[in-house]
Amino acid sequence: MLLALETANDQCSVALVDLHGRVLATRHDDRAREQTRLLLPMVDAVLAEVKTSLPQLSAIAFSRGPGSFSGIRINAAVTQALAWAHDLPVLPISTLQATAQAALLACLADRIMVVLDARMNEVYVAAYQRDHAGVLWLVGDEQLLAYSAVQLPTEWQHDAEVLWVGSGVKLLPHASKNHRLEQASANALQVAQLGLHAYQAGQAVSALQALPVYLRDDAWKKLAEQGR
């Protein structure tokens, strides 16, 4: 079984799936800034529902960012603690990729631009190409950019079928107005789906490598500003 945790957005969700992708139990709470209080009880709840325990898991997948600074920090810390205590491998999953995966539930697309509001007049951006097996692959790099600096990958410049996804799309004056899903948001089910694929591909890492990805190098200094 695989346990998945998602707190990089302003919500908290947990999912437990088997190694065939079957969902065994889930918990979700939309209350913002409550992840510290909610996450561990939600983990206990899904384990109890399936009558299993942490040592019986195969791995833990977690959203490693970018996203909410405090949410990412909580997710990484809890994942590290649980994995270290029970000698479990870890699967760090991009919040941007999980958001793209969530968008596919509402709108099937081959090319997806994920844009998440990073505050301070910046956005987190990543482009994904869907292959014939339905797997999303990163095109280029994940980036932290000013609104005006966001561009499609060079090979997509003349493609009208790009789906723009995420909370930052409304901030871009040049994003397509006809092909967008501003409300798409990842939860633990997408983290589990991507984590299972990574696990099967042999991409698990140790608890020590369960590191958050902020993209903003001076996140600690700007934490107070991020709430503005």
C-alpha cells in the first residue's frame, strides 16, 4: 500500500491506495492553515479505516512543492518523520504536476501549462506533455516568474490547444481565455496516482531525501510578505 499526503495548497488531504491504484481510504479538509493540526489525525484515520499500520506500507508519497511555504514544510516534515521511524521509502511529487493531473479529470488535454499564484507578483509555472499512456512529462523546468515573463515552451508557441490551469492563470494577461481551468487544484489522490507511477519506476528515495521544493530561495525572509 501507498500513503499519499497533500498540504502544499490551502487544504489538507490524505489517501491510501493499493499498488494497483485502487483507492482504499481518503480524507480531505478545505480549512486553510489547519494542516499542522489535521494531518496526523487524518493519517491515523485512513490507516484505521483499512485496519492497517504504517509498517505495512510500501512507501509514502507527498507533495513536495512548490506552493504554500508552511504547507510544504509541514508535509515534508511529517513525511520524513513517518518514513524515518518505519524505514519506508519516500516519493516526492511535484505540486505542479499533481495540479496538471487534477485538471485531466475535468478536461482531457495533451499540453498543459500549470500556473499557481506565488504571491508578491510572481507565479509558479510548469509545462506538461501527456503521452499515449496518459502520463504527464515536464517540458523544460519548474519556474518562479513574474507575470509578464510567463511564456509557452518554444515548441508550443503556435499551438492553440494548450490548457492553462491553476490559481495563477487569472493573473496573466496573455493566457488563453477560452481554454483554462483556474479552479483546478491537486489533492492526495493525484499525489497517490503519480507516486504509484514513480514507485513502479523505481524512483523512491530515502527519508533524508524527502526535501521540500520552494523555488523561492529566500522563502524564509519573505514569509511575512507571502500573506499579503
